[in-house]
Amino acid sequence: MCVRHLFAVLVVGLAAILGEASLAQDTKQVPTAGRTPVPLPAKGKGEQCVAPVEWMRRNHMTALEHQRDRTVREGIRTRQFSLKGCIECHAVPGANGRPVGVADARHFCRTCHDYAAVKLDCFECHASRPAEAAQRAGRIDVQKDVAELARYLEGLER
Amino acid sequence: MSGDVRGQAPCGCDAGAGEARPSAEEANAAGIHSARRWFLKSAAAFTTVALAPGVTLMALTGGASPSAARPPSQPASSGQRWGLLIDASRCPEGCSACVSACSQENGWKGTGHPRTDAQWIRKLTVRDPKSSVTRSVPMMCQHCASPPCVDVCPTGASFKRADGIVLVDKHICIGCRYCMMACPYKARSFIHEPLTDQLAHAPRGKGTVESCTLCVHRVDEGRTPACVEACIGAGHGAMMFGDLNDPQSEIAKRVATLATRQIRADLGLDPGVRYQNL
Amino acid sequence: MKRVAYCELRGGAGFRLVLAALGLVMGLGLASAWVMEHYGHVVTGMDNQVVWGAPHVFAVFLIVAASGALNVASVGSVFDRALYKPMARLSALLAIALLVGGLAVLVLDLGRPERLVVAMTSYNFRSIFAWNIFLYTGFLALAVAYLIVMMGRGLGGLAKPVGLIAFLWRLLLTTGTGSIFGWLVAREAYDAAVMAPLFIAMSLAFGTAIFILLLAALVWASGRVPDTALLVRLGRLMGIFVAAVLYFVAVQHLTNLYAAEHAGLERFLLVNGGVYPLLFWTVQVGLGSVVPLGLVLLWRPHSPWVPMLAAALVIVGGFAQVYVTIIGGQAYPLELIPGRQVSSSFGDGSIAAYTPSMPEVGLGLGGVALALVVVLIGVRALRILPENLTGDQAEVAAAPDARILHP
């Protein structure tokens, strides 16, 4: 009696776990707090990714690697598969409104890489969040520009 | 080695280790004339900045910028060879505008361990032991045409781009530091500790070697390296950037007419960085 | 007719104790590598001026000695000296072990050791360093093949050709290692063709020295007394190599001294450079060369201790030589603008200070321990050691060819 009871509990429990897992596969909408965690990377900006999502899931690393060689070696700086582009589009805002870095588990890349236990090497060197606007522009602010212009013209007259 | 200094003096009358005075003065005079033309062109660009700052801000040196932006899909071309010309007579000893600009632009800075900190560019004090005359010049990767760092790199991480810019592909750098052993200019630094918050356009990380990139990310956009921009901004105009292969470029014209020299020219590496009045 | 029989080294408490001690040192080495990898090279004494430090001293010493350790086997197989044939297996095993130890140190010192696969798949063939990767792995393969043909049944006939290839290969290998320095055009202390033959001579001296000590220790460990005549002969062979090293060192420095442009460097290395002239004159030249030369060439000792002492001194002197070559050569500043004095915030124009740190020395010692562990496991598991070893010519003549005699 007691043994049969235990067996029944086990069967029901197992069924529950399997059921939820298959549900998760079907809908991809299960919250991460569920019993079977699935990665839920934050949605990027804009309508769609630079390539079909399914393709990106499987091939983003290859695309990034090709792009990296073309950029570093040849100076080709197209946007489609640039890591910078990924980072800017998929920024996840943190508590202070600033995008989170890779140290935060909510980081776009980390959500899946943590799940798949695949080491992320990129961000030992690369910035893991978008550049601040001023830095992205890479230009000196206007006030300073004008001051420099003045100094510059003075130097010219000397 | 002082032979090449003498070799560039047109009159050949330089007898000792001192400056080749007559030729240096000629050089200065010519330099000032062409520099003025260059500056006036830049001034036009500055006016534009003042009138419509938000719109044409990128023309800070745009009018004078010797490089035109390349479409992003175009690879760097071997038709160009980027280089610098540094006029030691215009470079004041106390100024380090180029160094701070580079540091800010590329995100390298003191970590509290000066012994191992990276320096992509540094101010070099050059003293003549006989006359005690000193000069101060910036020293950085000389972007050689035959770079020893590229020759010795076992993996090919150290490479020269088609347009002459010498870079480290940090993706395949294993951190053996053989390139640092081979560089005659001590231009390279090894990253000795973990880094965080690197800049998006200047990736760098522990265990790899790095050096001046000639601000390749700016050059590809048709802009001038940060050091050159800062030098102009500081009112010295001691640094000039341009395409050595383009006979119409200001830098090529100067190299063709003035007594400029390459550091350690005896090694035959043909650096893309040239100095005058050193 | 006398057979040369080989047997495994017997284990026991002593063997296990030595193995455990070496394992401890290896653990220390691994811990050091982890510290360097985790915190970065900031924890070492190396910096942007002295970019290669103590790990490279250990690695270069071990790699160079590996090539020389095979010398005893070469003398046996290639030059048909019967006296050396019974020791050929140990010679090949030691060569493998030293190379493995040296390469481990070299690889674990890399800034990105986990990218070793990049070094194995991405090559720049203009780099002598890339060529050395092939020379090292090729040497390992050849030494293993050599060991197999010496030990395998019916393969004895191959020992001579394989031995000859291995002999030529290791000349290439040390030429390559020396050229890592010899082809550094930018640095005054290197940039010399003599680096290649100098490294060949160093390899022969260091490798034979290590072989002498190891042989004596293993014979003792198997409960016998090393044959004095044999050790004396090996010691004299080593003496010839030590003399060759001295010769090339003299050529190197005299060439530099003749050129006025190198006067500053030579003054630094030979006179006023602090620890470097001290190491050069007292340890490398005095203790490491002159004293052992006197011990093995001038004196006909009747004790195995004399060649052993000489070998130990050659090893110490060798370390000093590699240290002075690698560290001293980098400590002296680059001649940036000849004829001018330069200074900067980046150490231009000034002598660099270098102090080896704990992790560097730990890593180096770990490599030495790894090499010894490979040897111990090898002699324990395989029939490497001959049961009887003698330097007596008469007995050797009775057993002319080890390869046709082994069981």
C-alpha cells in the first residue's frame, strides 16, 4: 500500500515535469520563474533582427567571426553583423536606466550563454554595452570646439 | 647613424653632431608657408563649425582632413599609405596634448601600476649630449613598411593593413610578446591585468599586446587621429596626418621637399612616421 | 659475449616519496600559472621593458638542454661508439622529458595560454617562432620514434637512420632557438649569427650535464654504484662542450667590443651592470665553466663525485648564462636615436630593473619537476635502464652492439 502510494506520487511528479518541459518547448512563452528555466533574452530594438532569428540563433558566432576578420584585417565596417551593432540593439536597461554590462546576468548575450554553459570570450576585450552618446560620436563637445577654435585662430595670428 | 642626418642636408656641410642649420632653416621656412595654407583651409572648416555646430561638427579638421571617408563595405586600399609627419621644432617640451588625447580616445590609462601600464604614445625627450640642446617629440608605433613585429609574430596576429597601418589582431594574439622583443621603438605594450569598461571602438584585454592603431577607427571614417587633432587643438600643429602615397597630399609634398627623417632609418624598416627638425 | 639487458626501475617507498615531492613542486607550478593567468602578468616581475622573464629562462634552459640530452644516444647510434649505446634509451627519454617540461613553462607563461590551439593552427611562416613550434613537436615525435626503434623487437636496424635524423633535427632545433634571439635586429644584445652555434654548444653542455647527474642518481636508486670510469668519460665529453660554449661566448663579446656602437652594452653586461656582470663572471664563467673544465679535463679523478660536481656546476652556470642573455639583454635600453640621449615616462634610455617574482620561479620549477616526473615514470614503466653499465673499454668491446643484444 505504502509502496504503491509512493510510486503514484513519483509518476505524477514525473509527468508534471515532462509536461511543463514540453509546454515550454511549444510556446517559448514560459516565464523564467517556471520550474524548467529557459533563456529569455530581451527583445532588441526595431522590427526585426539583421537576419532571421532562427538563423541567428545557430549562426551568430560564425557571422561575428567572419565580420571580425573583415573588420580588423581589411577595415570593412558594415553594420549587419558588427558586434557593436548587436550590443547597441540588444541593450538591456538596468536599475539606473543605463544598459547593463556583461557582469549582469540579464545581459542579452549572457541569458543564453549562461543557459548553454558556453564561455563568452568577447567581452574580455570588447565593450559589453553601447557607448555613451558623446563617446559614440567620438567628437569633442561644442563648447570645447569653439574654445579650441578661438585658441587655434589666435595661434594663427601670432 | 648620424650619417643619415647629414645625408639629408642638401649642402652636405654639416660637420658634426650638431643640427644641420642651413637646411633646418630652409625647412622651417618652407614648413611655415605650407602650414599656413593648411591652417587657413582648416579655418574655413572651423567657421562652418561655429555657424552650425550640430550639423557639421565632424568637420573639426574636416576641411583639412587628408583622408576621405571610405564606404564601410570597401576594404582599406593599398593605394594609400597613411603616415604622420612630426615637426620637433613645434612640439613644446611641457605639452602632452597628443598623449592625453590618445589615452582618452582609446581608453588606456594608469591602473596604479606604472611599471606595467600601457603607453600607446609617449613624449620623448631627446638631448644632444654635446650641446645639451633638447627636443621633445611624441613616440608611438612607427607603422613601418617592413615591420619586424609582423615578421616575428608566430600566429600572424601582428599584421600590416593594406593601407600601411600596423595592428594587432587581438583575436589570435596568444600573448607571447615576441613582437615587443622585435620592435626597435618600444612601441608596444602588453596588457598586464584584467580590464573592464573598454571603449566600444577600442577593444583591448588582458594577455594581449597592443599599440598605436593610428586611430584606425577614425581613419576609416575619414577623420584624423586623435593625437593630431589634439595637437592642432592645442595650437601647436606639430603633427600632420595624411596619405604618403598621394603626391597631392600636404604630407607627401612636405616629405618631398623638406629634410625629414625616420627614426632608426638604419634598420631599413621604412616607418610611416617621419620627423623634421629633430 | 655479454648481453645488455634492460630493466624497469623498481618502485618502493623512496621512489614514491621522490615522486610525491616532485608532484608537490608541479602543483606549485600549476598554482603559479593560475595566479599569472587570473591576475595577469602584473603579479610577475615582467613589464613592457623586460617582456621575457624567469619563465623564459627556465623554458629556454630546458628546451636547449633537451636537444643536448639526446647527445649520448647520437654518439652511440650515429657515431657508433659502443660505450654509449646502452645509455641511448635513457638519453632519448630525458630529451623528451626536458622538452615537455620546457614547453609547458613556455605555454603557461603566454598571456592567453588557452589559445594554444591558435598557435597550433594559425602560422606565420616568416616567424622563426612559428618554425620552432614545428621543430619542437617534430623533435618530440622523432625522440619517441627513436625510443621505439631502440626498444621494439626487430626494429634495431632502424636505430641508426632514425638516430641520424634526430641528430640533424636537433642541430636545426637549437639553431632555431638561438635564432629567436639572433634574428632580433632591434636589440643590440642579440642580433648576431653566433647565437645559433652558441645555442648548439650550450645545448650539448647543459644536456650532457643533466644526463650525468640523472644517470648517477638512477644507478644509485637501483641499488648499484655508478661506474667511475663511465662518469669520468661523460664528464670529459661535457668538458669539450663547455669549452665550445666559452669559445662562442668569447667570440660574441669580442665582436661586440670591437664595434664602438656596442661599447655601452658591453660595459653594462661585463662591467657595471650590477647583477649581470656578477652572474656572468662568477657564476657563468668562473663556477660554471672554468671550474668544471679544470675538474674534468685536467684532473683524472678516481671518484664519481668529481664529474658529478662538475655537471652540477655546469647546470648552475648554464642557468646564469641564460639569465644574463635573456634578462640582461632586455634590461639594457634600446638605442632609439643613435647619438642622442633619450628619456621618457616609458623607461626610454634607462636600465630596466627586474626582480623575478614567486609565480615566475614557481612556474619554472614546476617545469623542472614535470621533466623529472616524466623521466621517473618512464624508467619505472619501461625498460630504459641497462642492468650493467661500465666505462671500461674491454668490457664494452665484448658487447659491441647493444641493439642486436637486447632481449
